[in-house]
Amino acid sequence: MAKYTVKLVDHTNSGDAYKHGIEVAVQERFDEAFDGTDDGVDVSWGAGADTDNYVCHFVPDRDHSYIRQKWPKSVIDEEAGGHTYTGAKPMSATEVYWKRHGSQFPYKSYAMTVVHESMHNLFPSQTIAFVHEMDGGGEKAGIAAAHYSLKSQMTEHNKQVIRQGFSVKNPQFF
């Protein structure tokens, strides 16, 4: 039985109650991905470490990108809820934007973004299309789709990719 760690790193100075809601929602999504297996994921807030399997930074918005501090030429989609940079192979760096167009979102929206970005992060040698066009893209790609929503379902293929990604440790930017 393997137990993987997901570390959520706060660069927003958000309140503990809101962070707890996000943590619970992210945990639920990863529990869904590992349901029926002997493996699992522990999600918590804190500083990232070498031992973490996936580190996800929460930053105020794209203008305060943690990734761009390290890699200034990173191209980040204006509509993205998060971004993963894998240009410094084999290292992966992921961030989620606390506010998009000035608005905060429900816990579950952040959880969807954290899990979506994990599929990019855990496969640093793959293209963006590997995730976004899974099973033909669009709704068929589930939460891997380029444009997912709270109505998007986690497909069996999404679950397989997440479990496979966690099974191979790659360095995280923290």
C-alpha cells in the first residue's frame, strides 16, 4: 500500500477556514481517483518538501505567479485557473490562482484545478495535449479537458492517469 503526499502551499495569506474547505475538497477528489485501490493520497497545507509527491502553490493571481518568479518567460493562459510548468525537466512546478478576473471560487472549483494540474505535473515529459485531449478532448476528457467545470466528471481514464502519475516520483518545485 502506497501513501502519496500532496502539499498545498499558501502564498495568499488566506483564512484558515477557507483553506480547510479547499483541503477537504481536494482530498475528496484524490480519494475518488484512488477509490477501490490499496493506495491513497494525504492532502495538507504547509511548505513543500522533497518527500512530497505533488506540490501545488496557491498564488493571489497570474500577476503574482510563483512560477514566473523562477521562469520569467513562462506563458500562462489568461483564462487558466492554474498552470503547470515542466520546462525545467525533470522538475514540475504547479500553481493555482486564488482569484481569476477578481473573483474567488467555491472550494470544489479549486479542487478541480488542483487535480487537473496534477495530471500535467505528474507527467513532466508529456505535452499539454496529453492531458487536454485525453479520450478525444472536450467532455470525453472529463476533468482533464482544457475547459472543465464543476459538472465535469472524473473519468476512469482520468483516475488511471492520476494513479500512474503518482506511482513515479518526480522532483517538485517548492
